[in-house]
Amino acid sequence: MRKDRSKALFEKAKQFIPGGVNSPVRAFRAVGGDPLFIKRADGAFIYDEDDNAYIELINSWGPMILGHNHPMIREAIVRALENGTSFGAPTAREVEIAELIISMVPSVEKVRMVNSGTEATMSAIRVARGFTGRDKFIKMEGHYHGHGDSFLISAGSGAITMGNPDSPGVTVGTAKDTLLAPYNSLEAIESLVAANPNEIAAIILEPVPGNMGLVLPKPGYLEGLRKICDREGIVLIFDEVMTGFRLAKGGAQELFGVTPDMTTLGKIIGGGMPVGAYGGKKEIMDFVSPSGPVYQAGTLSGNPIAMAAGLAMLRHLDSHPEVFSQLNAIGDSLVTGFRSVLDELGLNFTINQLGSMYTLFFTDQEVYDFETAKKSDTALFGRYFQAMLSRGIYLAPSQYESLFLSTALTEDLVGKIVTAHGESIIEVMGR
Ligand code: PMP
């Protein structure tokens, strides 16, 4: 497999862009080797600059739920383009997408569009603080909510991979208002609440975290958080940037039947364009400017091209609920295949899966929080990643990520991935 062009581009990129990439985890630091530079993607495949084809299990970190370059989304973008690329003024599509999101996501009664997941979570925390008049919030260890200062404290995703979860540049003053709890422990939340009476504005979490690898909530955990928040007047925020419109039409909150006060969304609602959103209860969202005092704005927010792509995507998901059962079936079939390979080889690695999200952890211990996720053998993961890549399978280049499946994965392609997995495991384990 030739990678000459990717290699040359990376060498040049490093002269002009920090680390050669515009987002850290893309640099393959955790797995070694040079990143692939991508030329195009279509359906279940992504193609690099050297014209190698790979089966996609990242899918732009989630949004390409229907596979790449879906004709319906492409057409919506092209049609919108004919009328101009940005107006900085309200449009009909923004009203339509807001109405649709509200009809799909249980907790959302009003919604504000922004340009990324980072903006969504930063804004949601500001609103929760403004609404409650309190400064502190609780975040779970290993969860990632974008790169807002107050979230870069024991953060997951690229922040773990880079080995600096507490980034320089985040002030001590900012960090002191972020309280940390291990995921899946209600006792830890109770102690923080008791130690900071009437001071906690919000609890924010990925209801099903994907940024320390995929981890599932223990039975009763999300319900327990809901009860504590109700009792203490704390705003419960589900960050569904990854899980929204993927685990179910209404995200993890629909699947688990627990309704937060606020929800942050991203990725899928842009159909691949740069979009995020935050929404929630009317009385909380009415605190947002210009109806309320909490300031939040954006020149490109509600961008007409992004809204056209997002509307096409959400309308499709809304009118084709079978997409979700299809995604779940693909996830089940892939993971069943992986498990049977591991069983045959007498290996007991943990695979966490929910629908179309999964992580294979290179540990035989149960993974239910950040500490247990860190038991994984990341060097072994790195070798497995390279073995899969050399067989044409494009995985997220870090142990601490979830994979994202798309409806473009046919049974035949699932079979190919399972075969590559078997060969890769044998190669890296020397069996
Ligand atoms: N929240 C979660 C749960 C995420 O997974 C991410 C990004 N992976 C973000 C927030 C930040 O989104 P963005 O990269 O669009 O800023």
C-alpha cells in the first residue's frame, strides 16, 4: 500500500500547521505512523491521496450516519448554494430545523443553532450558570465536551491521547469551578453536592460516553442523576453531540427514558457541515439573548448551506425510523463477529457496544469509567490499528474513541471487517 502522497503532504503540513493537522487526534500520535490525507469519500469508503480505499468506521467522528456523500444531502447543499452562502439574517430553514429538532428530541422545547459541539457545550454551561445564579458545575472524568476552557479538565478524546488532559492555558481560576466525578458513580455526585451546597449550576455528561472509548451507563445511573438534579435545583445537561440522532431518533435520552433539562447536539444535525446546537426547557432557553440576559451569538450560526444539509438529514431520519434498527443490526452483526473471533482465539477483550457505536478495549476487565478504560493496553491497540489499516479498514486512531457505523455498511462489508479483525488480532497477538 503506497502512502507517498500522504507522507509528503504531512511533511509539508507540519511546516505550516501546528502538528500538521487542524485537530489533534488526526495526527495518529497515539498509534504511530503518518496520518492519511483524504481526497474523497463515498458511501462506506474513504479514499486517500494515494488512491487507497478504506472501509470507514469513523465516519467523520459520527455525522455520516447514512455513509459519505449521500445523494440526498449533496443535492440539498447544491440547491441551497444557488441562493448564496451566508446572510447573517434569519431564514425560513432555521425555523423549520428548530421545529423538527424539538419534535424529535424529548428535552428540547427551544433550540439555538451554533457552529460546533464546542460552542454548544460552552453556551449551555453559560446559560445554566445564568439561570441558576451558581458558578460551579460537575463534569465526569474522561468525558469530552469540546475544547472550552472549563471542560479541559480530565477530558477524554484527543486530550487523553495527547497525554495532557489538563491543558496549559486553562487558568486555575477557571479550573476551580469544574468539579470532577467518576462516571457511573452516584455516590461521588452525592459527596460533591454535599460539599458544595447550593453552588452547583449544572451536571454535564455524555449520557453514553464515547470519548474514553464507548462506556455504558449502569442501570439506574441516569435516573439517579435526574433525581439528584431535581432535588438540588441543578440543571442536568446531556451532551448528545455523538449520541443524538444516532442511538435513537431522540438520542440516548429517548433510549433510556431520562429527560435532561438541556441537551447539546452537533455533527449529525449538520449532515457533515459545521453545526452544533443547544436546547432545553423553555424557561431555561428564554434566558438566552435577546429574550434573556445570557449573551451568545454567531455570525455564521444557522448558516443556510449547513441548515439545508441538516434539514435533509433530519427529515430523512424522522421519516425513516428503520434507519435506527438498521444501524443497530449492523452494530450487532459486527460485534458478534468480533466476539466469535476472540472466543476462538481464547481472548477475552472487552467490547462495549450500543447500537452503531462500539469500542474494543485491549483489556479483559470490565470498562465502566475512565479508570477502567485506562487499563487498556494502548500499545497493543496501536499495533491492531495499523494491522487493520493495512487491510483497508479505517479505525479511529486512538483506544479512547468510539467507532461510528453507517447504513452504507452492507453485510458483505461487515464480513470483510470481521475477517480483517481476525487476521489483525492473530498478527498482533502472535497466535
Ligand atoms: N461533545 C462531545 C460529546 C463530542 O464528542 C465532541 C466532539 N467529538 C464535542 C462535544 C465537541 O464538538 P466539536 O468537535 O464539533 O467542537
